[in-house]
Amino acid sequence: MTFQQLEYIVALSKTKHFVNAAEMCGVTQPTLSMMIQKLEDELDVKIFDRSKHPIEITTVGAKIVEQAQSTLCQLNKINEIVSAEKGDISGNINIAIIPTVAPYLLPRFFSEFKSLYPELTFKMSEMHTKNIERRLLLGEIDMAILSTPLENPNILEIPLYYEKFIAYISPNYDLYSKDVLVSGELPIEHLWVLEEGHCLRNQVFNFCGANTNTLFTYESGSIDTLVKIVDENGGYTVIPELHVELLTSAQKKNLRKLVDPEPVREISLVIQHNFIREGQLNAVAETIKKIIPSHMIDERLKKFAIRI
């Protein structure tokens, strides 16, 4: 068994196609096919079902590929150790971010990061929290920006900033006449929410004291869409603090503060416990500090660099 063979089966599990997997690995298709066959012969199991189109991974093959991904991730740590020792913050970073944070960070993040760290390249992907956790532990992404706590002992959370929730109410709705709203007393009727899979949806239900099994007329995948729905259809929704700057002057009149409690979400940078690229971690954190208003930034992050 070789590391190359592990790379080949991981590539084939992703592409489900021998030619595409070979191109991904920079080898010929016959070479990749032969090396995977040798690995299967050595292990005396079928990792892939070649009779299916596209190729399917077998049950035992899925377990083998998962372990291969973990092994390759650990192998890459050797190069990371050397880079960290040299204080080198060049290279590549694969970052994930949840959809309810992306609109407020990404527009400025790309230009700020490129300006501050020209030697670093990165790939940024939007995905839901559960998918982030899975891919982070498999080593498919290096770090992620999302709402915490996750309560996952295998993931290290580094708080970046804290963001309040604010109610956005139609002028035609009863609540509009109130200057301040009590979070725990918000009515579940006429509440427009994000679709399943968004952590912000669960946070809204938590501070409303609502039953998540309640039926809703519509569930959106976008906060901006929720605001537009309220504008056109009435009712209300709940938006994060950073979305306020995206509203028009007229729309800002529809905002109401939430109290008792004042709902806040924690946004963190998360990594595996064995992550060692401290320079890259601080590069991402420093870039975010330039984007987010100072009053929202975690006090420790204001004063200290991240040490892992």
C-alpha cells in the first residue's frame, strides 16, 4: 500500500470517473486503474463497483476512503510543520463559510486578504454547518467561519465576533407600533424564517421560545429574500446586525430592538485540534478584524494573536 494509491482512491471516490480521477492526480488512466486494482488485490476487497455507471463506492470502500483521507491529511501535516517552523504563511487555504455570514464578509474579504497576504491563495466555499463539520474532520477543508458553539470535542473554536439579532417588521403588522420587543414573547404567527439547515433558523426559534414543528407559509434560503417578503406580504422576520447596512433608509425604519434577552450569535473560526498553520489562521482573523466593526470583535482577538 502506498500514499499514491490512497490519493488515487480518494480522487476516484470524488469524480466517479477513471479519466477525471487520473487528470486530478496527474497520471494516465491506465496507471491509476492498475494501481487501484493492485490495492484492492492486496486488501482482498472491492473498493469500487465498476459495473455501475457512474462508478459506485462499496460499503467497505467508503470506510477505506475515509481512512485514506485522514491518513493523507496527517501526511500533509509534515510539510505544515516545516512551514510553521520557518514562519512561512504562503501556500493555499481551503475555507468554508455559512450562508448567513458570507454576504457580510466576502465582498470585502477577497480584496483585503489579497492586499495583506499576496503570497497566500485561498478557496472559499459556502456550506451549511453539518457539512462543514464533516468535511473539516475529513481534512477536505482547512478552517471555517460559522456560528458557535458546535459542541464537537474534535473541533477547536476561536471566537471572532458577536452579532445581535434585530426584528424587521412590516408597517402593516401589529408589532410595528412597539419601540422594543421582548424576544421570548414574539408571536410565531406571521414569522418568516430561513429554510431547514441554516443555524440562524434554530437560533431564531431558540430565543422566540417557539416550536420548530409549527407550519410556515414560506421558508427562505436568503435573509435578503426574507426582508423583501416582509416588505411585500407583511409579518416580520429576524435579521443579523450586519444586514442592517444593506437596508435602505426607508427599510431601516422597520427595525426594532429585541430585549430580555438581547439575542446574540457568536461567530468563530473553527479548525481541527491538530491544525498547526498558525500564520494562516492569523491571516484570516486579521482580515476579518478589518471588516467587522470594532465593537463586535471578541476582546481577546483585539489584544492578542491566535496561538495554537
